[in-house]
Amino acid sequence: MSAWSERKLIDKIRQGAKTENSDVLLSIGDDCCELQTTACTLISTDTLVESIHFDTSFHPPYLLGRKSIAVNLSDIAAMGGRPRFVLLSLCLPEDLEWEWIKEWLDGALAILQEYDCILVGGDTVKGQSLVFTITVLGEPLAADKAVYRSGAGVGDSVWVSGMLGSAGAGLALLNYRKNHSDFSIPSSMQDLLDAHLNPSPCIELGQALAASGYVTAMQDISDGLATDLAHLCKASGVAAQIQAGQLPRHAALAEAADHLGGADNDLILRAGEDYQLVFTVKKGAAQPFMECMEQSKQNITQIGTITEGKGVFLEDNDEVAEISFQGYEH
Amino acid sequence: MSAWSERKLIDKIRQGAKTENSDVLLSIGDDCCELQTTACTLISTDTLVESIHFDTSFHPPYLLGRKSIAVNLSDIAAMGGRPRFVLLSLCLPEDLEWEWIKEWLDGALAILQEYDCILVGGDTVKGQSLVFTITVLGEPLAADKAVYRSGAGVGDSVWVSGMLGSAGAGLALLNYRKNHSDFSIPSSMQDLLDAHLNPSPCIELGQALAASGYVTAMQDISDGLATDLAHLCKASGVAAQIQAGQLPRHAALAEAADHLGGADNDLILRAGEDYQLVFTVKKGAAQPFMECMEQSKQNITQIGTITEGKGVFLEDNDEVAEISFQGYEH
């Protein structure tokens, strides 16, 4: 195994950045890249640090490359936008194996291609530890169509996509196995591992929700529903009450939680990294909204209601408890 | 002294990101920021790593904050563009002092204000070492006015702005003093220290050069003239011959080089980080170009000529030597 070199890395990045897209006026190899943009640009940047955001001892580099991009695309999904261009800043230890970062890049390039997104620039530097900073540029479906966190109103219904807690359970299982080499994860829990190792950004769903015209506020779930819904409520100046029994979960979640000695609702509300969407639907419009979304066959669940006040409250067996900002802090 | 906290840091960043500019449709506090953009967007991203790109033992945090932004704005200057928006990703050790990062941010915010540039987003994470990733968005003066590296033609003249080697000499002096506590840097060399600690991006000059219509290729000097002019020549498919006697230098450079036991031309050609511009002027147009630039009172010097072939060659006392890519590798 040999260490990476800047020349090999930049050659591979340039190869991966090749595009026929005429909106890329100038790609990698100059002081800046130059892009043809629409009137409205969405931008987000995220930094992932080894041993805080990922564990290379069990995260295969190809899937980590995919995930590093996915979590950034998820921010565009949360606005109902279309991702277009990506910049990569890679800070890599000098002794990092070339094979490892090559596979990381292959994973990153594969997901970019999948979402029709183009690598247009970045930087590579040497550092003590692995740090990936990814910047993604996108555009809303139309100039006034981006969905903010701040639009929720009293009486709106609260919804989430997909299943929650899976990624948190997957991570906990992988950490458990790391420390208990005799433990073998049951195959029934494979989806939970996948949710942590290889999440997909809800790009298509985000766009369908924005296009529906019924969605008043939206964000992605990266720090756990308890925290992310609290952000949405704070930005909107409202509170939310959600029903424990309605929170969508994977069939294997309870078994995994049992095994890990915790509660499945804890994973759902607090573990984070599901990269699903939490959103609100205009008061009284749940029925036409559902009819509108049936056509796109998306997996969404109503979990509660927006109320006056502030904070997020969980109703469980007739007991109501505040859970605002109890999610995971990265 | 107390360590930084994410809450205090984000409060300060939000405060610094406040703007009346109506092109910022949505600022910090959502999944993305949303910007009103022109048809053409310039983007660049740079990562600065402690002990590779900067030394906190002698770089005051306020000036380091300024410089971290300056080196990014310099990439926009090199396209003849106007910087508009900046995203900051800060990876900070847990025990970093709040005062230190507060001053870093004050410096960063001051230079952003100076260049009429708006902080619109970013990320803050904990990590083992200081890593700053800055992404800057700008726009060319007009849709077809960005100056690339690739436009130099045979017979064009080669020019640089400012004085070269100052930043390299300043860094070498600071490193020398770090290891020789009895050494005091002569006040005649203060400009050299400033060139390393507090460089300014050539935004105004870059725009004037792009607007002149005579400049065929341009880039900034970050890795030393020997490397950066070689990049420009490679991108343009040409060679360059430059005259040692014409390289502009500070009055104190020779004395500093003597003291450091090196040659001043080495600092000029190879030390880098001057963040001046190297550019080419259309064949036969040096005279009208100079007249055009006289009005803007910019400090620029003709140093050589573009020729056929490849590589960068230095003519010194009738001897010609190739110096391509002999600059500093970060």
C-alpha cells in the first residue's frame, strides 16, 4: 500500500470534474471556477471531521465518500432545491493510503453523478487528521419556491419522511461490535447499518413537497427530530406537539434498541443523522396534500400539529413532555 | 481565559452576518443560504491548516483572520472579479481560547467589510487542529470579462503587480526570530513582516486590468512566481522568459536575504504568498496599456515576454535558466 500524492489526487479530481455541461464556463485549473447561474442560488457548506463525524475503522471509504456528499445534498433537499455544483476541500494526513482516498473519491463522484451534480473545484492540503469540507450550490425549483424553516403556522400539520432512528441504531450497533468482537449483527438489522453508512438525500421528495404548494416549512433531520423540529419551530415562532405512537420506525428498531439497552423512541427523537425531512403542511390542507403526494408515491407520515407557544412536546400515553433540543450535538 | 463554545461562536457569526443587502434572500440559520446571483458566478475555496499554512506562535489572530479571507479574495482578484459572498468553515480544537477565535473573527469580518463582501454561512466543528476552509463567491465585471490563465499568446508581455519576495522574507525572518530569541528584526524590515502577516488582495487592480481590455491571462502569486507563471504558461500552451534585473523588490529585501543567508531572487521566485498578480498584456499593446493604467496609479512592472514552447526561463547576466515550478509547495 502506498500513500497518496497530491499529483495523483488532483489528476483523479480533474478526471472526475470533466463535464459536457455548458453551465460550467471554467472548471478546475484556474484561480476560480466560473459558472452560469440562475437568479437564485442556494448554498450550503459542511465540515466532517474524523472520529467526530465518522469512524474509518468501520466506515468503508467508498460509502463515506458517498455519505460526505449526501449530507450536503440533504441541505439542498431541505429547501426543495435542485443541487448543481460541488466543491471539495480535502485535508488529509500525509500517510493516508492512496487506495483509501481513491475509493472515497469514487464514492463521492458516484453520488454526484446519480444526482446530476458536477464537481467544479476545491482544494487539497496536508493536515494532522482527516477533514472534509464540502460546499454545494443549487437552485430552487423557481425563484420564489425555496422552502424555509420559518413558514410554519399554528394549526399546520407536522410530517416526516421515511423512518426515524435507523441511522442512530446502525451507528450504535457498529460501535457495539467494534468493542465486542464476538458480536455479530443480525441480518434483520442490515437496513439500520445502511441508514448510517449510506444515507440518501431526499432530493426528489424535497422538490415534490416544494412543488405541491402545501408545505409551509421544512428542514432535514441531522441532529435528531427533537432538535431539528425545535429549530423549525423557533424559526417560525411556534410550538409543535407530536404523537409518540405515530413516529415511523423500522421493524427491527425495537429489537435493536432492546439489544443496545435503550428505548427506540430515544433513537427516533435524539440520535440524528437520518437525513429525512421534517416539514409542515398548511392548516386544513392535509387531505389535498395527501392526494397530491399519492401520485409521487413518497413515504411520508403525519406525526403532529403546530401550536401556539414555543418548544417541541411529545405526547405519549396521555403524558406530554417537552423534548426541545434534546438531539445529538455534533 | 476560557475556551470557546459553539453558542458564543455562532452568536458572533450571526451578528457579523447581519446585512441590509437585498441580494441576501436568506442568511445563516436555515439549511442553506439563498442568494440573488448574476448570470455568472465565480467561486473559489481554500483550506488553511495550522503549522502548514500559518504559525499561531507569531501570527496575531486578528491578522490571521484577515489573511485567511484575503488569500481567498485574491482568487477573485486574479479573475478580475468582484467578491460578494463568503462562507466560513471553522474546525477548532476544544481547548482553543475564546479570545483567540473572537479576534480571528473580528479580523475576518473587518476585511469582509472593507471589500464590501458579506458573510452568508458556514459551519463550526470540533477537531484536533485548527483548519479554516473559506469559500468565496464573486462575479466578473461583465458576463464575458473574467480573465483566465489560458489566454496568453506569443509576443505578449509579462507583468507583475507590487513587490515580490516580501512575504517570503517576512516569514523567514519571523521563523528565524522564533528560534533565536535574542534576534530583533530591524524596523527597516517591517514591510516584509506585514507582507506575510497582513497581505491585501489586489481586488481593485484585478478589476482595472480586466476592464482595460489589454490583459490576456492572469493569476495570483501564491506559490512563487516560478510556479505561478509556469501554471499560466501551461494553461496557455506557451513559455515565458523573464529578466532577473526587472523583478520588483522592496528596498530591504537584499538586506533581509543576506541576513537569512539566501539570495533575494530566490525569495522573489520561489517563496510565494505575495498575493500579487502576474499577468500578460496583448502583443504590441504595452504602450496603450500603460497609458490606460496610469490613470489608476497602480504599481505594476513589466518583467518579460511570452515565447513559443513551454516552461518559464530566467535571464540573468546573459545566462538563461529554466525555473518552471520551482516555487513553494504548500
